[in-house]
Amino acid sequence: MLKWEKKIVKEERTLPYSLRYEIQYDKKDLLEFSQKIESIPGVEILSMGKSLEVIKDLGNAKMVCDRYNLDKLVGTHAIGHARMATESGVDIKSAPPFLGLSF
């Protein structure tokens, strides 16, 4: 068990390969925290922050909307991207949009 696991506020498992966590963590150590998470084999952070959530998956718009209850989200902006990467890895983590680490 990870020593910072107690800071998990909410956990959702939409699919076998897709986990969503809401985590409370000291903002000053965010880079260290994200590096610890991504050091776990098979784990990659696709979205991190308070004002933007990146959701990546396969399927048409209706399937993805239904799977993640996107029609229940509240906000002013949404961006859809309908293709996978063609020159890098052809998988979910290599497809746009990408998380820009600003910390």
C-alpha cells in the first residue's frame, strides 16, 4: 500500500484500463507526487489539475459520452478530438490532447 493512498478522495473505475482518482495532495510537491505515480508500472497520468480534465478513450462520441457521463459535467468549454496519433505510438496515451505539466 502506498503511503499517500490515504489522500484519495474519490475513485472510479470506468473500464479495466481506465481509473479516475480525486486526490488531495500538497501542491508544492505536485511534481514529486506525479513522478511517484508514474513510476508504477503500467500507470500514466492523462490529466492533473483543478480546472481541466482530459478524458481519452476509444469509440464514437456517443459511446464516450455515455461511458464517462459527459452530459452530466458542468463547464463552459469542451474539446473533442476524433483521431489517434499516426506518427507516434498508436494508443490512447499517445493521442492528443496532451497534458502540459506547468509545475
